[in-house]
Amino acid sequence: MTARYSWRAGVGFAVGAVLLFAVAPVALSDFRLSLLAKYLCLAMVAVGIGLAWGRGGLLTLGQGVFFGLGGYAMAMHMKLADAGPGEMPDFMQLYGQLDALPWWWRPFASPWFALPATVLLPMLVAFLLGSLVFRRRVRGAYFAILSQALAAAMVILLIGQQGTTGGTNGLTDFQGFFGYDLDDPVNQRMVYFIVAGVLLLLLAIARQLMLSRYGELLVAVRDSEERVRFLGYNPANVKLVAYVAAAGMAGLAGALFVPAVGIINPALIGIVPSIEFVIGVAVGGRATLLGPVLGAVAVAWAKTALSEEFPAAWTYLQGLLFVLVVAFLPGGLASLVRMVRRRRPPPDPAPVSPAPVVSPQEVRA
Amino acid sequence: MSGLVVRDLRVVFDGFAAVDGVDLEVAPGDIRFLIGPNGAGKTTLVDAVTGLVKATGSVRFGDDELLGRPVHRIARMGVGRTFQTATVFEELTVLQNLDIAAGAGRGALTLLRRRRSVPVSVEEALETIGLAGLRDKPAGALAHGQKQWLEIGMLLVQDVKLLLLDEPVAGMSHDERDATGALLRVVSADRTVVVIEHDMDFMRSFANTVTVLHAGKVLSEGSVAQVQADPAVQQVYLGVS
Amino acid sequence: MTVIVSQLFTGVSIGAVLLLIALGLSLTFGQMGVINMAHGEFIMAGAYTVYVLQKVITDAGWSLFVALPLAFAVAGLMGVLLEVLLIRRLYARPLDTLLVTWGVSLILQQLARDIFGAPNVQTRAPDFLTGNIKITDDLVLSNNRLFILTLALAAVVALTVALRYTSLGRRIRAVVQNRDLAAVSGIATGRVDRLTFFIGSGLAGVAGVALTLLGPIGPTMGTNVIVDAFLVVVAGGIGHLKGSVIVAFALGTLQSLVEYSTTVSVAKVLVFVAIVAFLQWRPQGLFTLRTRSLA
């Protein structure tokens, strides 16, 4: 059984890699490819939400916060690299409120600090919030609302500190990415390849987490947290792992979003984008591995395709997606696939009648 | 093996004493039945022992004081329980349910790897509870009685030394009840067992000692025969049925 | 000293607004456990009711007093419609209710954009609310803030009386405390649910009317207030109106005092931190554990 699974997974990853690394770069124009890079970044967030929400039951409506932390960490580094050693980023000079670089900007000049920070900073924030609320058994809707409030608070903070964060404009106009000119299509392609590679890596990590004993435990916590407690586990720790992992994935996604799309701002990480991350996951199938990825890409693609020409129609469609998918197809499109599969006769029919109950004494004898 | 010693246990809900100064001693290896009319405080007593509700007094299991510890710590000390409504992880298979129950002491590295083989204790428990043939079935698809047995199996692999069972045969057919009783005999061989039960026939067949609770207090205690002969018990409880 | 008093008054009036927007939720979320993200759009509907009404009744004073019951009815009916069409099917899935009603809120926002246009619009305030009451030279209380405070308190009193002393209120509380027992006792729980939702959503409409007095209104006004409203109910506790009342005024005062010494944005963030800290001390959901069946 296990062998068959890993064989199929190997083929799946190979097909995914061929599609992402060989087919897409040939079939798509530079413009489309960079759009795909953007969608794949959003899909990384979805992988984490699938883990935390689909498997762990943690409806996190504040993934934008972690996406933003990763994004801003990367953007700050790129801004400082653009400005050159000892100089202030262009927008700070423009606003002219500051004489020197704020202290908390300084470490981001070093890639050795900034790159790990894109992942570790979100994980740290998730760890702090998670250990506070999970330990006190704040759960379900309460957790969802708190995570959403976190997104609201972060956006307000960013906008309020315009002089040092770029305010509503955010951080944009990047020239280089670790010395490579971002205007050069070749380098944009390179960014795409990095994004695609990281997505596959995150999928592999998520798969391992889901199939491991931890993954089974996470589902157990989702379905009956108290029962798990009576088995001697602390559910708070189980949830914390999923939440922190999802935060790390969102942070990495944000970090790659910045070179791929060229901007990070509060409008990309607030309440609305945070909950938009969730709809892709719901559409694809929240508890599956690939569902969130495909759902996120499909929803992002539909948004681009529709919202330019018919912005109103897109909003209605998005609203309807939330209503119809979540209310009437909670398993997402993945559950449709499973239904179709079940129509076909199973290869090895399972015993229909329950096995006869053996008296325990007979067994022991 | 250790015994359970409860001293002056009190649980108060909004001024109402659900458990009102209970003293209880369960000898190591005993099968003790807790009986009493509805509202006598039986389940609340078990809740207090397992850390689910706050209580005052003292609950000692072996040398350890249980009161004041969080639920999962008490569970790790070898105290396990079932619930009136069988609570298993419905979306997980029988095997996965047992494997999780067996794994509270696992380290992070073991947890993050896949299960390559079935632990011996799980294999044995599957045989003991008679669900070996259904190991890959989702627990949600089991019959009511089978779920109860799975819960008992989870307690076995959890390696508890004190089993607290809340109405394990409620709603079971006659045959299922007998099988459960036999299962109880097996698991109690090297464990201390406390059973809450309303089923008098079941109690007569399997109880070693009985404690009758009434209105949060101990009304009577002794062997089945002693308790049944107690006029006070007949008045409040047995006489009614 | 007057600075503190005047900040306190600002805090109380922020609290009054919070209370108004959260009061309906403390009924639908607090009593029924339904997470209705479209509650903000019901507030918006109440606000646009004033806007539309002022086209018919040009006198701002009259339109305000007609708008109060009308907005209650409009938002309340929207709530009943939502309950009947969607929420009723989702009582067992609270988190999914949250997402579904978010979708509804998106649709309602877009409807508002299509009907009234995307830009914010301004309603006219009645003359008697534009003035101030001068207590000392430094301490000036604005009439519209006082009006909102009065409205909020009146709504709390009316709701408390309705829940405590009317037969409807007794039925609502019965259903909240034990749905099955209430059903067995002959209470039509479905109808009680709809009525509860009508009142809770109607209160959102009243809050919308109040918000028109504070500034321009627009399609996204609901999103701006919904998180605050939920935080009030979360911190206030399930099933207790008085919890929401205390928390609303406490948060308002906290925000106004912090705002004075730092900035609005820092104040907002600190309020969030305060709520997380508060939940460490008094977590919710801890007391609703049922032990006999953990499922």
C-alpha cells in the first residue's frame, strides 16, 4: 500500500515538474509566465492553508499577515540593495521625514539576515500568537476572528507608519534581485523557475506532514480535540506545528511574490486578500494535497481574466463561489473527482458484511 | 499496580455540589462499579479524576496526586477513560485510531515519519478487541458496539493502569454486552478498573466491588451482594427498578 | 484634567458606536452561535436606508426618525432571508457559515456599488445634531455623539427588556440554553431562530443609521467595522449582553486614551493585543464543554 502511494506520488511530482519546468516556459509568453509565477506564489499560501485548515481545522483568516511579513522582509532587502551601501531607499528620501535609516531596517541590508527572516519572522509571529491562543483553548470561530483581526491590525500599522513602510503604496520599483536586473526577461524567467521549484518543495513537505503520524494526529485533533487530550497529547502543540508551518509557507510565498510581481503593499495582505487565499483552497478541496494548489491557481486566473474587463462580475462570481462551494460542496472539486472515481468498480472489492465479532476470550485462548 | 484513593472530593457547579465530599478507595486490580440514580455524581466524579472539571480534595493514583494537573498530564500518568457516547476519530481507520492512542510518548522525529509497521501493542489490541479484520475501515463506519470496543482498545494500547469506563454497555445488544464483559475481564487482569453502569445484570456478572452514589455522596459500598442487601440502597435505587 | 475627561467622553462615544455595531451580533453570534460576516453589510443597508429616505423626506430630522424603524425592518428582513436560504442549513458547521456569509457580504457590497455607485455618499444630519454642548471652555460634547450614546443605551435597554420580560425573549433564551428541550416543550425553534435573526440583523440596520451621523457612507463600510464588532462579542462572552456592553465601552476608552498619547494606528494595534491578552485571562469556549459525549 505504502509502496503504491509513493510510486504514484513520484510520478505525480515528475509530471508536475515537467509541466512547470518544460511545458509552461515553452507554451507561455513571458507575460503569461510571470502571471503564472504570481499564481504559484498564491498557491504556496494555499498549501499551508490546506494543512492548517483542511487537516487541522484551523480556519486562519490572517495568512496575509505572514505573506506580508515575508514579502516586506524581502522587499526591504531589495530596496536597500538597490539603494547601495549606507544609503536610504528612494521612497524614504522622497518623503524626507527621516535623517537616517530606522534601526529595524538595518539588519535587512544583509541577505544572510533578510532571507531567513522571510520564513522565520512569520513563523515566530505565528508561534507567539498560536501558543497564546491554542493553550487557552481559543478555537474554532474565535480563532478565525482573532487571526482576521491580526490582519486588520497589521494593515493599520503599515499604513500608519508611512515614512518607514511606504504606507498604502507599499514597497515597489525594484531594480535588482541579488544583483540580477529584474527588467531582463531572462531573469524574470529565472524567478519563475525558483517559484516553481519552491512550490514543489513545499508540496513535498506538506505531503510528508499529511502522511506522517503527525498528519493522522492532526486530523484527530481537528475531529475531536478533547479526545486527543485524554490520550495524553497536548492538542495545543499539535495545532501549533500546523499553524507555524502554514505561516512559514505563506512567508516564503510573500518573499518570492516580491521579485515575481514587483510590489508588496497593505492591499495585498489585509482582511480581503487573506480571506481570498481561503476560497481557492475551498474550491480545490481543503483536505487534499493538490486541491488547494489547483484551486488557488484557478481562482487567481479567473480573477485576472474577469476582473480587468468585468470587475463587478468577478466580485459576484467570487461571492457565489464562497456561497455555493462552501455550503453545498464542502469537499471542493476534489470531492467531485472522488465521486466519479467511486462510480467505477473498485479493483479489490472490500468485504461487504462486517467481520463476525470474535469473543475476546476465544482470541486470547 | 496502583490503586485509586479519593479523599473528600468536592465538585461545585454554580453553588450546586455535584460531588459532595466523596471518599473512595479502589484497590489495585479491582473492578469497581459505580452505580446510582441519575444526577448522583458518577460521571462528574470521573470528570474530576481525569482533570476535566475542577475539584477540591485529593485524588491519588499510586503515589501521584492527580488534582490540579491538566488532562493530558493525567492521561500520561496512566489514567484513561471512555465516554457515554463512544468517541473515536471517525475519519481515521481503526488502525490509525489505535496507533494514535499508542503514541503519546513519541518524539518529534517519530511523529514526522510515516508508520512503517504496526506496533506490537496495536497488533495485540486489534486481536483482543476483535477488530483485526476491520483495521483499515474508517472508525466512523463501525457499529455502535464496535466503537466502544475500539475505545477500550485505545485504552489498552495507551497502556493505562487505571481504566474509567462511562456506561460501556449502554445501548448494546445482549451478545455485545457479553463480549464487552469478557473484554473487561481480559483488560482488568493487570489494571485497576472503575465502571459507571446502569445495567444491573451486567454489574452482577462482572463487578468485583460496588460503590453506590446518591446526591453526590457515597451511600453504600461493598460486594454486589452486600450492596444489594443494604436497605438504604434498596430505598433510593434498586427498589425503584 | 479636562483633557482626560474629554478623552474619556471620546472613549465613551467610540464605545457607543462599537456597542451599536456589536449589539446585533451579540444576539446572532453570542446567543445563536452563528458567525454572520454579512452583518457589516446589514449595517450598510441601514445606512443606505437613510440615504434613500432623504430623497423622499427632505427634512433631515424627520427622515432620521423614520429611518430608525425602517432600517431595522430592512436589515432585519435581509437577515431573515439569509437565515432561511443559507444559514439554516449550516448550523452544524460554524466555520463554513463564516465563509458562506463572507460570500454573501461580497455580493451585497457589489450590489451596493451597482445601485449607489462606488464612491462614498454623505447624508444630511438634522440641525439639532450639528451643535455642541459646551460644559467648560475645554470640554465640548457634540450633539450627535450624545445622540448615538443615547441610542446605544436605549437599544441595550430595549433588548434586555425584550429578552427578559417578553414571552418571545423567554423562548429565545430557552432555545439558546437547550434547543432539544425547547423543541419538546412545544417551542417552534425554527421560528424563534428566524425571529432572533430578525432582531439581531435589525439592530445592525439601526447601527447603520447611527453611522450616517459620523461621516460618509459607502459600499465597504461594513468590512471596516465587522472585525471590531466581532472582537467585542468575542471578548464580551457568549450569551451575555452585559459582557458586550462592558467590553465595548472599555475598548472605546482604551483606544481613545492610547490614541491621545500615541497615534490612531498604534492604538488599534494595542487594542488587538489587549484582546489577546484578555483572552489569556478569560478564554471563551472553556465553559461550554459537555463531558458525557465529547463528540
